Amino acid sequence: MGVPARFAGMRDWLDRTARRAMDRLHTARGRWTAVDVAWTAQERDHHAVGSVLAGAVAFRVFVYLLPLFLALLMLVGVVAGVDDDGPQRVGEELGMSAYVVDSVETAAEQSKRSLWILVPLTLWAVYTAGLGVAKVLRAVHAVAWDQPVERPASNLATVAATFALALAALAAVGLTQWVRAQSSGVGLGAVLAGAAPFVGLWWLASRLLPHDRAAPALALLPGALLVGTGVWLAHLFSVLYLAHRVEKASELYGSLGVAAAILAWLYLVGRLMVASAMLNATLWERRRDRDGNSPR
């Protein structure tokens, strides 16, 4: 049998396999509600070009983290002025990698020299980047829920809410790092306790973002569970594996390697955020149609 005949046979086998898989999927959709919900949410995500939206979220969050961490590092610089071993001790208690601790110490030392220049520039960068994060998240949820994109009543309030949620998320990361460093292992209770803060934070953020106002607060919980659990698992992955890869990447590729690793992690988080909006909108649409309620 010649090569063209082998390729033709392989193509026929792949076509038959794909058709059987689709037939089984359609059968499963009619039999199990969870499969139908997941497939419908995936179709909604596909039509909204969710991968592109996730990339936009990752980029905006990355740009926001730069001035946010600079502001925190300036605060660390003040602490280091009182205690030179402050950054090192805090990093060890939180289980930070050696590369991150060294970066904190270097930035803290540099922040002392140009504090008066960095403060206004950093505050302005935090403000503008926070608006960018809020804008892209509002657009994502408006697309998912088929809602109009409305301008916020107050840009300052929007930036303040974004800043508060970001600080709370960083505090949750630090807390879970500390708990993990103090515990001997990762059990089911530790996983649930670690995911809970992220679930609560994204549930609160989802309530502030565009959605069908007829939907109750519990209608936003499935997406919050998806984001909270996914972020916690990604956090464990980054702590147990990615942190070592980042250190190696920093040695081999410098800042570009670190930025690439961070962007990859942020894209995963952005994908979860987009998927949560699609999931919540899909579940609410099914419930609304089942109860016979008309959309607004």
C-alpha cells in the first residue's frame, strides 16, 4: 500500500472517530445537564472569541501589576529603612522564591533614592492602569451577559474598587503562602480554605461588573467557584513548579523569561475570568428560560 493510500486511510479513520465522538457528545448533552451546560458555555465563549478576551485581560492585569508592585515596593523600601532585613524575613515567611526576594530588596534600595519622583508617577500609573483593568473586565462581562457597556458613575470609585480587590487578592496569596509554609502538606481542608478567599473575591467582583440585574447573587456563585478553584490550583502549580522554572528562566533569559512566565500565568487567570462570565450567563439563561421569564 502506497503512502497516499495510507494517508487516505488515516484521514477516513480520523473522520469516523470525530463523527463518533460528536454523536456521543450529542447523546451526553441530552442525557446529562452538566455536559449540556459546559458545551453551551463553550459555544458562547467561542462566539465571543473568549481567547482574545482572555489575552486582553492578561495584558491589562500585567500592565496594572507593574505600578501596583512598584507602589508596594516603595512601602517595603520604607520598612527596609527601619529594618534592613525586613524584605528578606517577610519573603522567607511567605515562601517567596529567592529571585523574588532579591528583586524586592533591589527595588526597595532603589526606591529610597528616588522616592519623591516615583510616588506621583506610580500613583498616576496605578490610576490609569486600574481604569484599563476595570474597562476590559466590564467589556468581557457585558459581552457574556449581552448587556450594554455603560460608563462608570465615578472613575475614582472604579479605581478604588479595583485597587481594593487587587490588594485583597495579593493578601489572600500571601496568607495561603504562609499557611502552606507552616503546614506539613496540602490536604483537602487546606485546599478548601485556600480557594475560599479567591471564590469570595471574584464573587464580589462579579456583582460589581455588568450582568443581568434580575439575576440573584447566587447566580454568580458558579463562576466564582470556577475562578477561585482554578486560581488556587494555578497558585499551587506556580509555587510547587513554576517558581523554580521562573528562577531558571531568569538565569537563562533575564527579565524576558520572567515576563513570559508571568504573562502565561495571567493568561490562564484571564481565561478563567472569561469562562466564569460565560458560565454564569449560560446558567442564568437556562434558568430564566425554564421559569418562563423574559429578558430585560
